[in-house]
Amino acid sequence: MRAASIAARNCAVCYLNTHGVNEKIKNDVRTRQRVNEALDAADLSYDGDLNVRHACEVSVNDVGLEKIEQRVTNLPSGLEVAGYVGCQTVRPFAATDTGGNYDTYDQPEFLDNFVKACGAEPVADDPKTSCCGGSVSVYSPDKTLHPIKQIVQAAVDAGADVIATPCPLCQQNVEMYQGAINKKFGTTFGIPVVFYSQLMAVAFGMDANKDAGLDQNMIEPVKLVELAKKDGA
């Protein structure tokens, strides 16, 4: 039995781990032999022909921004979006051949380009590749409230209506800890944080809840919900 030729990942950590391990298996004969010894017990094998790619890279290189823009039927015009990429989606593979060369490490543009293709307006977001604390926020949030505060504050200062991110852990951390940040620092944050595909779903005229899942966000993305309703979704 053989695996598929392409594996696409949206989660930044899942992508980094599977991509990194896959490259090691491809480039290290002994590692590949050990993997196949283990797989043989289940009548499986792997010859190193799998390509692990990030879903955003596939969107940029295979789908293309022009086709994304062509799918838009419900322009979220007037919506200002702070694109928060996070620290892992574009590191360390994005600017490499195996990573698809779809963006840079320090000043990635793909998320802002997605926002523009959907008809919304990207705003300046200086900490767009800063770390939100990752999994540390899950078991020790007090240690990561300050960096998350900086991310949220930058978006608020830029006048964003919503923060969009391609990393599900970033989405969770930046959204769910705003209440704790307000309590600790005396702020009044309440800016919605959405996954980038939720913005796309609204722009594509899809159902606000069934397709975009906007009813599942902890902080209601009011403007996105209103924009989705305009399309009759």
C-alpha cells in the first residue's frame, strides 16, 4: 500500500512537524529504512515521494490569487483586517524550494494578498510574525498574556475590525485570552479573531454559520456576520 503523493496541512505546527520529518526521511536512507521496517508490520511502505505542503502555499502557487478573487461574490468592502501570520507558518520552510518559495520569513505578504483578493482592506500589522506563546499559552497563560496583548494592541491601534490568521492555535490564543488580558492590564479589548478561511467563506457568498462557522467564535465577528447576511446566506 502507498500513501498519497501530496499532504496539505493548515495547522502551522502540524505542517512544520510533518514537513520536517518527511524531509529527513527523504534525505536520510537509514531513517527511511527504519520507517519502512515499522510500516512493514502493517503491510505499508514509503518510498519518499510524498510532498508535505501548507494549504496557504497551495492557494498561492496552485490556485492563485486571481482565481480566489474570481470566486468572490460578496465583497466585504470597508472591512479592515489585521493579518496575523504568527511565527511558524512561514518558518523555516516558506522561502525554500521544498516549501514552495511562496513568501518570505520576515515580511510575508500572502495573508494581506488573500485579504485584498477577498475585497477587504489589510491594515498595517507590525507584529504579524510575532509569537503568541503557542502551546505555552494553553498550560501557562500568565507567561504569554503580554505578547498576545502586543498583537491585539497593534491591530486595535491600526483600526482593524477583525484579526485574521492562518494558524488555528494563534486564532485560539489571540481570541480566548483577551478577557484575561483586560483583567490583568486594564484594557478593554474585544476584537474578533477569525481563521483566514472564514473571511474567504463570507467573501465567496457561503453560509455564515454552516460554512464559515462564525457562530463558533468566542468574540462575535459582528461585521463579518452582517456582511454575510447581505448575501442572503
